[in-house]
Amino acid sequence: MEATSPSPSADRRDALVRAFELAATVTDRVRPDQLGGPTPCPAFDVAALVDHLVGAAWRSVDIARGVAPTGEEFPHVLLTDAPGELRRAGADAASAWTDDRLEATTTMPWGETYQGTTLVDMYLSELVAHAWDLAVATGQDLPIDDDLAAEALAAARSMLCPEYRDMLGVGSPFGAEQPVADDAAALERFVAFTGRRPGWRP
């Protein structure tokens, strides 16, 4: 059942750094012939999703460095460069997300202001969700452990307000929470909470 309001954010910087590596590992396994294929995100094919994943990763680094993000489109990234970009962004994020930056606030391009702890949760959720999107779109099993999946679920629950669902149209930026079994694994519950169908396949 959907939570009525977000729960307080915790310090999930370690999980965020692990999510960069997860995204890099999945991206490294994408074949060039798969770039035109569909993904669970209707607005993105595989190539566009790779661009978005890398762009979001670097945006999280900019925020950690105190740079207010703009609403500009993310640039195109060559598939061969994407895993390295994600790993470099992860290393930079690990050093840039200091205790002070967790307490600082940032105004996002859509006009809302968030504390650093919430933004860490936001990008942890985004990286894991899009790593899953990319994995299922390209026939991979997502190489995620239960601990990271549980951290991503807690992060999503801490920042995903009900009003964010279908705010920009059906399924955008998040769709309605999908049903899962009571005993579903943490990854399946995370995927469903973010509005994705856990059984989605291209």
C-alpha cells in the first residue's frame, strides 16, 4: 500500500556510492545493437536512458559540490564511455557529499528546495531504478544485493510524495505504485513502489 507521506531521510551516502557502481556494471553489459530498444520508461529508448543515467549521475555530483542544477537536457554519451563516466561520478560523489552538504539545501529546476539527505535519497532511488530499467530492457539480471535494494526502497519511501505520481502525465515522473506479494523481495517492492511493473519485459 502506498505511504501517505514520506518518512524522514537517513544518511545513505554509502548506498548512493554503491548505486553508481551498479549502474556502471549494467551499462557495461549493454550491446550496441540494443541501443534502439524500448525500456520501462516510455520516453526513453536504451540509448536515451544511458544518456539520462549518466547525466543524472553527474548532476548529483554537481549538487554535492554546491552547484545548483539547471533544467538543461543531458548531453549524449557514447556507450563505450558511459561505464567509466558513471564510475568517475561515483568517486567524485563519494568525496563531495560531505556532512555539511547533507545539511545544505538546493533548489531544483522544478522549483522545489530539498536538504542534502533528501537529494542523496533521490539520486540513490534514481540510479537504482534506472539501472533496473536498463537491465530488464537489455535482458540482464540486475546484480544487486538485498541490502542495497532495501536501502533504495527506504530512500524512495523517504522522498517520493504521493503528489509526484503522474504529476507530468500518466507514469511521469512516477506512476502509481504497483501491487506485489507481501513476501516480495526488496528489489521487487522497490520497483513496484516507483510505479514500474516488476514483470516488465521488452
